[in-house]
Amino acid sequence: MNRLETVMLLSLLMVFSACEKVVQIPLNETEPQIVVEAVAKSLTGQSYILLSRSISSYDTSYDFEQLTGASVTVSEPSGGGVVFEEDPMVVGRYIHPAFEVLPNTNYSLKVSYKDQVLEATSRSMTAPQIDSFFVYQNIGGPGQNPDDTTNVLIYTVSDNPDEKNYYRFVLWINGVKENTIFIETDDLGNGETYTSPFFGMSFDSQDTVYAELWSMNVQSYDYFSALYTNLNQSPFSAAPADPPSNIENGIGYFGAFMMDTTSIIIP
Amino acid sequence: MQKLLWSVIFVFIAFFTYGQGNVTLSGNLKDEETGEDLIGARVVVAELPGVGALTNDYGFYSLSIAPGTYTVTIKSLGYESVTLEMDLSTDKTYDLEMTVEGKVFGTVTVTGEKLDENITSAEMGVDKINMKDIENIPVLFGEKDILKTLQLLPGVKSAGEGSAGFFVRGGSADQNLILLDEAPVYNASHLLGFFSVFNSDALKDVKLYKGGAPAEFGGRLSSVMDIKMKEGNSKRLSVSGGLGLISSKLTIEAPIVKDKGSFIVSARRTYADIFLRLSKDERAQNSILYFYDLNAKANYRLGKKDRIFLSGYFGRDNFGFADQFGFDWGNATGTFRWNHLYGDRLFGNTSVIFSNYNYKIKFGAGEETFQIGSEIQDINIKEDFDFFINSKNTMSFGGNIIHHTFRPGEIETGSDIGFTLNDIENRYSLESAAYISNEQKIKKRWKVVYGLRYSNFTQIGPGNIFSYDLAGNVTDTTAFDDWEPVSSYHGLSPRLSTNFSIDEKSSLKASYARTYQYIHLVSNSTASSPTDIWVPSSNNIEPQVADQVSVGYFRNFYDNMLEFSVEIYYKDMRRVIDYRDGAEVTLNPAVEGELLYGIGRAYGLELLLKKRRGKFTGWVSYTLSRSERKFDDINDGAWYAARQDRTHDISIVGMYNFTDRITASATWVYYTGNAVTFPSGKYSIDGQIVNLYSERNGYRMPDYHRLDLGVTLDNKKFKTVLDAESGKEVQVEKRFESSWNFSVYNAYGRENAYSISFQENAETGQTEAVQLALFKIIPSISYNFKF
């Protein structure tokens, strides 16, 4: 309900005399940490592992050092290991042309960089299923003029009744990745066909929207849920914390995701 | 266990009542003008120093002494004392209506009475507020608020800028039991915590126990705030009201049958939305933003020995946009009470209490709606007895049983919405308690209040109950039938407080209390959020427990004009609750899996110097304190400062009566900034810049300080009329009283930080610490009237 509180706060601020200013707060800096973004997908050849480092809060260079020369292996319980090679196009990105995640399988990740070894494991779930994407034209609404129209994108997914499911939608609008994290569980309708709008999103006519629906285990879901909270702090938010990472000796996440994809052109 | 306690009660009664040839003086004390019961008024006997009785919550007193003729004095704070000779050869009933002090002089309060109750009472760790002070102390938007005024006393800290939420002695906000006519109020604030739900016009008495609460109270770790509503004027129709900057209020009270029964109805509503409707902007016109409160109470005396009361509160916040979005929340409480006098020494009260808090969020209109809600509801049956054994012993005992219903998530959808969602299952529990407590005077100098409270909490069916592993994931589900016990907890809470009078001017006090808390507030917000939910103890959640010890020294100066106290306390807390990082509170059936359990400790020193009489009144309070928590999963299991940990907390309150018509007041507060979590680095993931945190609450917000000023101008209270008989001009009190109140909140305009966030500058990309200050200088004006 963070967004709701933010809306309420903004309304209050209109009434009251709030003011914002930049202040100097000295911060204790910590040692740079290795950041792992390891996305193992069921889509052949589309998995990637990004390696970088954290920097100090007031660093103005914005140089999150991309780590090259690391040895990156993703292995399955059968014993097979797949070595991910550095992407010649993107520094610090490691890929494999044929790798794909299979359902209900344990995977482990091992990254060796200089004298540091980072490890993580993740288990994939069954494949998710997108039933449909459609657009609903909303007229008026909170914060809108009465004749404003909004293109609301609505999705329908079918949930697997035999397992506890956790989902994330990732959207690309005209080829650009949307930063908003859309996550969902089947808590309120296990095994149901679930329909929902992408809250807070508005699309222009002729936009091409490509979507990946990721199905994941609870550890990955908790990570994204905490990441969402972390990125959406309001003045009322409880103490922020780092998302619970499954990377040993580092931060970030390693997830084995089963996927379904679809795309739509907004009419 | 309960049987044992009842046996103890009867043995006690038998012991204390054995072999007594005393007579009993008993009766009711009331305000002469309004007929309101006087709580805590004293009846003392000149011939028997140290012997006396206090009126209970319903104005009843009872004093048993050896037969004889005595000089009896009846006194109550703010009222003229009455002294009379009494022949007490047999039991006697004496009722009295007392006159407000100063009334006869038509001037500022003058009193010859000794106001030394703070010295003589065994109570410690208690904050009381004079309802008159609330009228004068300046507050945000001029909205008089008991919760905000209480924050100016030692040991009580504000939950944030302008907030009605509070922390007591290092405890969290949900560890305060807030009772309105015995009914718990589960969410005591409006508009994200900026205003409390208590309309001060409808209130009679407020008492905050910071530690060592009597055995009658239980269920929260840190404090009990006992608020009593007015009974209503039983003498005549009386109307009062006020027009303020953001709200208006109206109170009507009148006798039902004169001197037998009365009622009061008090309402308050804000009107920001009415101004929004005048706006040219269509969006503003369609916005909804208001809250209202309704308090009502009636009482009726059925006979000499019986009296009934019915009181209720209903309040709601509404926030929304046209018919497309709605968010509303509020409390409803109801209390039915029956007082009965069993003989002249045993006073009994039976209460049936209802309390409900719920919120609803609605999206869409017509058949295309989607609505979610959450609710907690209590039905409580309570029986209390005051047994005035003799002049040395007053015993209280009783018990209660509460049926709690928790509805964590109710979902309703319109027929056109195209999907269905399941509600989150309700949870039920029974919370019961029995207690016994005795206030005993030992010789002339000692007074001891000792008691025992036994409480039980049983989670009952129906429901599918989850079990969790250590990581908070559901491992098992078991189905339970209606009323079938799922899990049960119980605890014994000893309570002790004692007072040793060193001399007439000073005393030493000490207290110990154990408290249990069986229901817990789950919140992912630092402000009081309407979507916070209460969860019961269960097979997964154990109750919170605390032990608190405190000692204090109390001393009065200049014939009780100045009052000084110093108290120190130590509080040990176990199984306190925090949340996993990224915990989801709303609509989460497995919310129990999101909780973490730890321990806590809080300790501090509280100083209070108060000037109670004269043209200048007020107080200075200072608290030096620490509050820490320890969780295995937070900060690697090390002790860390709780959010409410503030080292120094100072409040200075001054009120000056220039004339009987002009009162000026000023308050100044200073406190160390909250403990807060700031980042210690940043990194990039998923294409976004994310803050890296290393330590929970490892930083401090900037220090907070603020000055508020206020002036109250009373219109002339008297008019001059020509007396027909004597032909002379005489002063007559006006029926219609009115006053203007002007105040300035944050008079020197300090930009106190409400929050500090670390974000990227939109132009430079540079990470900046951005401070949000909510209120700079807020002037306000209000007009109040009474007739």
C-alpha cells in the first residue's frame, strides 16, 4: 500500500506547507561488494549473468565496475556444468548460446573472480501460462481530468493448482525495459484464472509491448518483493533493508525461471 | 488456575472482613454544576491522620472506621473543600455536589487545599492531564488533542512530527492499550496519524500508566491509557461547540430526568473537502478527504444502588476520488455498564464491551468494482468489584473474557470484473483474565498496592491453520472445527507498587509489573497507517512479555505549589516482533511467516518539575533514555537502537493568566533524532540504481525542536444588571460563554526533518540526501462557545 500512502501524503502536502531540501549527511562507507544479477531462463540462449561492484553513495562517477575475466559456471544436479562466456558486446555480461532452464530442476551457480568465489542455488518451478493480453480504455479516474483516456493493459494468467506459485512480469515497451517490478502470488486464488491490470501503467496507442512472465520459487519472489520495497520508499516506509540475497559472498540474485512470453500492439 | 485465583480472592475477603465492628460512611461525589461524577476525590478524617477514602471511577467512596464523631473533609482537585462534623454511630450515606474552585470569586483559581496527592498516592509512572490545560496548550491546526498534550510529559514520546501516535518508555506504538470507556481503540488516529480520534470536548478524564498499572489492566506491554467520556450534564441542557481551522464540533448534553440520568452527544467533522469543492480544478472538486467522530453516552440511576451507562464512539476517515476510488477506515466502540452497590462497602460493575476497527479500499464503480478490506472485532464481558474493606484496605478484583475476530482480508468484486479472489480466512481467539489487587496502608508512612493478574489466550477454530519453517514458509496445514482450541498461552502477572512517605513533603516509590501482550500489530510503515493489521498469538506466534521495575522520588515545595519528581525505570521485553525484509502485510494469508522474534530492553530517567498554582503554571519535563532490540536476523544478532530510541527529550510548557480573560501559553520541545537506517553504498541491478544498506538504525535523524505559542481570549464572563430589589447594579454570570484561541505551531519556522531519502538528482544524476519537512509556521484560529 506504499503507493496509496504516497497519494495520501501528496494530498496532505497540498493542504500543508511541506518543503524539501538537500541536506549534507555524512555516510559510513562499506567495502565494495560484488553484485550478481544471474537470470537463468527457460528461453534457449537468453540466460545471462551480470557482474559488477557496489560503489559509495556519493560517488559521482557512477562507474559500477563491470567485472571481466570471471569464470562463470551454471550446473545441474546431474553433474553437468555449463560455462558461460563473456559477451563480446557487453562488458561484465556472461552468456551461453544453448543453455535453457528445465522445470522442477535444481541449478547452482559458481562465479570465480580473482581470488573470490561466489556461489548460489535456485530451483525452477513448472512453466507459467499467459492466457491473454487485452487493452481497456479507462475514461477519467483518480488524478485525471474527466475526459482523459488511459490505455490500461490487462493480463489473464492460469495458475497451476498443484503448487504454490510466484510470478514476475517483465515488460519491454518499444524495446525498452520497463523498470517497474510486477510481482504476484497465487495466495488469493490458487488454481484460478487470474486477471489483473498492470497497475500504475499507461500506454500510448501503437506502443509495442513485449512481456515475459517468470515463474519462480519463494526465495526469488522474496528477493523481488524486497527489491520493490527498497525502490519504492516513501516518507512513511519502515526501515529499509537489503533484499535477501541467495549469493554467498556477494549481493544480488541467482534465479532459475520458467517463462511464457507474449506481445501486443496497443490499438 | 482461574479457580485458584478465585479461592485466593475469597480467602482475602474473609481475612480482611474478619472481626470488624466498624461503621461505614459511603456516598457519591458530583460536580454541582454539571452533575458529573468526581473521580479520585478524597474523604479524610481529621481525628484519624492517614485515614481516608478515594472515590472510584464512578464517583463512589466508602470509608469504614470505628464509631464516633468526626471532622470529615471532602476535597477534590479544582473544587472547594467541604468540612463538616459527622456523627458516625451507625452506617451513613453522604452524597455531595461540589463547587468548582474560584467560581465564587469570579477570578483566577485560588485554593487553600493541599495538593499533595502525588506525594501520598502509591501510584507512580502515571501521567495525568488536566482537561483544562488541553484547552490552553497550542497544538497543530488548533485541534485540541489529548494524545499530543500527553507527549509533553516525561517518558512519552511523539511518533513523529504532528503525530498523535506515541511511544511509552521505549515500547512500540502497538504496545499501548488505549481504552475509551473500557473499550479498546485499535487505531487511535485520523489522517495518517496527524490527529487523534479523541474529541477532547467529550472527554472527562485521562490517565496514562507508563508502568506499574493496576492488576485490572492487561493485554499490552508498555502502557495503559484509560480515557473516560463525560456522562453529560444532569442539571440542565448545555450546548458547547467550536469552529476551527480544519474542523468544527458540537456537543449537546442534558438531563434525561434531572439528577437521575443524563446524556451527551458530541460530534466533530473536518471540512478540507468542502474547500476542495470550491476549487476550479475539476480533479480537486472530485477529491474526497475528511474524517468525523461521534461520541455519545447516557446514564441513568435506577435507584440508590443501581445505575446504568451506555456509551459509544463512532469515527471514520474517508479518502477517495469521485465514485472511482475510495478508501475509508475507522473505529466503532460501545460499552454498556451496570453499577450495583452490594451493601455500602462492595461496589460492582458489569460491562459488556464492543470494539471494531476496519478499513475498506474500493476501486472502480458499479459492477466493475474491486474492494478489499480488513477488520478486527471484540466482544468483551467484564466484571469488576471494589471492596472497601476498612480504612486501611481497598480491594479490587474481577475478570473478563474477550472474543476476538480477525478478518485479515475480505475481497468483494462486482459481477463485471471477470475474476474471483478468495478471502483470507478469519481467525478467532478468546482472551480471558482474572485479577485481584489490594491497596493497603501500613502504619502512617507506608502504602502498598499489590495484585496478581492471570491471563489466558486461546486461539480457536474454525480455520485451516498453517505451520511455518524457520524461513517463514508454510510447511503444513491443519483444519480445525468451530471453537476447537488450536493453541493456548497463559501467564501470571504480579503487580506491586509502594509508597514510603519520608515526611509531608516527600516520598519514595517503587513498582514492579509483568505484562503480557497476546495480539500484535503488523505494519510496514513508520506512521500510523490505516492498513496496519492486528494478528493474534497462535501456534506460530507466542505472546510478548515484559517486566518493568521503577523507583522514584517525589517532593513538593512551597506548600505544594511546586511539584518535583524523578523516576528511573528498566524494562525487559521478550518475544518482541519485527518483520522480515520486504514483508507483505496487506492481503497476505501467510503473514505470520513474515514475522521475526527478538528481545528488547529500555531504561531511562524521567524528571518533572511542575508549577501548579498561581498566574503562571506549567512544567518542565526531561527524559534521558535508551531503547534497544536484538534479533538474530537483524544486524548479525547485535543489539541496536529501536526507532523510538531518543537519548534526550525535553518539553517546557508555560501558561500565564494575564487577567481572568486572557491566557497565553507556550511550549517548547526538543528531542534527539530517531534512530534511522541510511545507505552505505549503491549498486546497479535489474537496470536500476539500488541503495546498499549495511546496518539497521545505524544513523540518527537531525535533532528536533519546535516552539508553539497560543493565546486564549475569553469573552466577558459577567454582565452588570440592575437588581430589582435593592436597586443596585450587580455582577451576574453570563449564561453564554465564548472564547477565541489563536495559536502558532512551529513559531520560529524550523524545518524539522520528517524523513530523509537518498535519491538521484534528476539533472545531475548525483545521489543526494533530501530532507522533507512537513510543517513550517502554521498559524490557526478557533472560536469556542458554551451555553
